Amino acid sequence: MPLLGELSALLTACCWSGSALAFSAATARVGPIRLNVTRLILASVLLFVTVVIAGIEVRLSSSQLQNLAISGVIGLVLGDSFLFKSYEYIGARLTMLIASIAPAISALLAYILLGEVLSWLGGLGMAVTLFGVSIVVLERRESFSLSKRHFGIGILCAVLASVGQGVGLVIAKMAFLEGTINGFVASLVRIASAVVVILPLAKLAGRYDNTFQVYLKDRRALGLTLLGAVLGPYLGITLSLVAISHTKVGIAATLMATVPIMMLPLVKYVQKEILSWKAIVGAFVAVGGVAILFLR
């Protein structure tokens, strides 16, 4: 199917925009670490059930299994942990702005490790898209006061989160280059590997105790976590793997970085926020960049 990778990347951004709102509300009720671990466990269960019921054949070589597992640990354990910490220290606006470097990191690593070369038109499309995203992100204001030390740690965490995302995508692409892999199977391996690492760490740190009781008492938090898990790790990550398997990593990462654009209708109609002219202009610029990527 033509442009399957690009379309999957845009659908990934749509799913992640919905999961962002659900996780944002759930975090305030159960905390980021409990939420992060639970969403991965729920997604693993959903993916396993999907693979079994659909009768999807699991054919993976040892190197494919290894690459997907490493990708999951780097992207979902390390990358997402730094991402949540960055949200805590410098807020979503600055974090998303710094995260705009992730596609550039992905493209550079893909060039070094995979030999993927972007055309000048592809590079232009990436730049225009990320410029539009930056306009939208910078338009949203957040008020918080931090010491220089904590501000620096937040910036560092955001950069490390971007590196984790870029490295995770490139290593996952290595598995797909070796042979065809079903997207649900690849997601199951990545997420299950992340759970194997992050769950014991959270338990040892005492940050994942009495989770069943917590969710039993707060059914709304459970619903939000389940919704976010379906949209984010279950559908979103699966689509992201389909995207990188059918287009260049840098292009896929750029299209997936349009989450702030995809969130604009949601914050307007769900959260009843008023959109400024800067947000609208940024959205049009980003859409122009996306068009370039599709027509390149």
C-alpha cells in the first residue's frame, strides 16, 4: 500500500494525542510511576490476547527478538522514564519543544547505522513540520518556578528522552530490515520486555505497592488508564512500528511528532480551550510540512 508508513505515523500521532489527555488525567490520580507500569502491563495483556485470538504467527529470529527487546527497554523504560521526569521538572511545553529534536536524532542514527539518506525535499518537509509544531508548543504557557539545578536536570531529561526515542526506533527498524514482522507481535515483544525490566524496579523502589487496591477504589483512574493504554502502547506503538517498517525512520519520527497539532481539536472540543491565532498558524505550517513529506 502506497504511503502506508506515512499514514501509520499520522495515525500514531492521533492515538498518542488521545492517550496524552487520558494519561494526564490519570497521573494526577495515581502518580506517574504507577501509571507508567500499569499502562505497559495492560498493553501487554491486550497485545497477547490479540495475537492469540487472531492466530497471528510469531516468527522471529534470535536477532530480531533481541533488537525488539533492546528497543523496548531503551525507548519505553529509559526514554519514557526520562520523559515523565522532564514533565515533572520543566512541564509539557518545554519538554515537547525539546522533544522536537527526536526526529533529527532518529534520522542521523538511521543514516549512520542503516544507511538511510533523506532527499532535500524530505529534509525540507521535516524542518517545516517541526517548525509548525514548535509554534504550537511555544504558544501554550505554563507557570512554574524552579531552581537552576532542577531546570538543568529537566532539560537533560528531555534530551535523554529524545535520544531514547530515536535510538529505540532505529534499533526496532533493524529487526524489520531482517525480515517481515507483524506489528502486533513486534509491539508485544517491545512492551513485554519493558515490563520485565520496569516492574521489578518499581516494586523494589516501593513505587508500585497496593496498585490493585488503588485502582479498585478509583474506577475513573482505571478507566482513564485503560483508555490511554489502548490508544498509546497498544495501538500507538503498533502503528509506530508499522510506520518505521514502511518508510524512513526520520520521516516517521517527524510525522509522529505532530502530536501537539493533533491535540488541538481535542483541547478545543473536549477541554473547551480557546485556540489562539498562533496555534492555528502553527497547525497550518505543520500541515504544509506533512504535505511536503507525502509529496516528496
